[in-house]
Amino acid sequence: MFYNSRIAKILLPKSKTAIMLLGAVFFKKKEGEVSGRMKRHEKIHQFQYLDCFFVSLIPAVYLTIMYGIGWLLLPSSLFYVMYLLEYIVSTIIRALTGKKEWNGAYYTNAMEMQAYDLESGGKEYEHLGWFSYYGKI
């Protein structure tokens, strides 16, 4: 985890304080200013990223052997592809059902739902557990 990060300050809007990129977490604030809850939330995203990375690693190697080197990008990008697709689908569903909050799709993302549920520290992280949140929009 990187605190008082220039990367976070450049990439994030004022309302956000942390971002997880390729398994590394960047905070805008100094270490003493970041709550344990926020650290756990981002740690959960790190676990989710690693789940996606390792689940896609063997298929990516196979696809690389069969079809070319571009498939090696799959493990490092699967988390973001799934996150983005779910965000888009949630936004569309929310629009069609009349829910207008702009950030509602963020809170109905399965990965965010799991991170918010576990950030208090009461439960342990289950690998691929965020799949159980699908359909709970």
C-alpha cells in the first residue's frame, strides 16, 4: 500500500481516496489518516484482483500458445474488464428501472458489495465469493 501517493492524487476525483491498480493500492492520504476500514476495503479488492489473475492464468497461457501473445494481458486485466462490464450493466438496469443515482451502479457492483460487507472485519474473505452477489441489484 502506498500512502500520500501522487498516482492517487492525479487519477482520483476529490470524492475518492484510494485506488487499486494491478494489485497495488494507492491512497491520497498519509498512512495515519487512512482508517483500518478503508485499508481492509482495498485489501479485499487486492484479493479479488488476485482471484481474477490466477483463475485466468492457465487459460491465458493456453490461448497465448494457440493464438498469440496478446492473450497474456488477460490475467492482469480480467478484474477491470469484469468490474467495468458489471458497472455498465448495472447502470443500464438502474436506468431502465427508474433508479437515477449516478453512483448507484458503483454500490451494486458485486466486487464493491463484497468489499463493503467485509471491510468491518467481521468475516473472512472467501475466494471468488463476490460471485454470490450477482443478481442482488
